[in-house]
Amino acid sequence: MPALLRNCLAALFFAAICLPMSSHAKPWETLNAQQKEALAPLSGTWDSLSEQQQTNFLGYAQHYPKLNAQQQQRLHSRLEAWSKLTPEQRKRAREKYKAYKKLPAEKREAVKKMVRDRQAAASGVPPTPP
């Protein structure tokens, strides 16, 4: 679960920094090929997203061609994980992200290290030294 939370936080961060492309909700069918490729993990839930969510995710599509193959794959896996969350889980992830952003930089680094260490422990990899 920590990996999923970290991925969701990263997706939220990405969404927060993306500039809105449109102020109108768009049905999936109206997206162009590039947008559909970038947002493919959201295809099943796209039409149920709010206008603001769609606008934020369209920001991903705008930056998607500039990403290398590994970054594109990571974006898709994070979008897929996000799309599988329940509305309540998404709400909690957003709340945690807002709280995280209010932390001083050194505490944010401590949280990142804690998450990395938990992920390493869950995967059987030894934690990184301080």
C-alpha cells in the first residue's frame, strides 16, 4: 500500500503543476490520438471524472510526448493505480498530499525516506543507508 500511496501522491503532484488546457469536460471519444495514448489507463473511467480532474489529466497528455519510454510507462502505471482507487481512497490520498505539502522540507524528506524504507522492507530489499 505505501507504494500505491506514493504513486498517488506523485500523480497528484503532477496534476497540481499542470496548466489547465480546457475549461469544458470532454467525452473520451473527443480526445485526440495523443491524448488517448497518454491517458489510456483512464479510458474506462474518463467520462465519470469531474471537469477539473479531466483538465488536470489533460496536462499529462500535453507533456507525455516529451517523456522517455520509462517515464511514460511509470506515468501509465501511476494513472492505472489511481484509476483503481475508490473515491474515498482518492479523497484520503488528496488530504495526505495536502498535509505533506505543508510540512517543512526536512520533514518531507524524512517522510520520503520512511516510505522508501517500507517499500524496501515489503520487497525484501535492505533499506538505504542514511
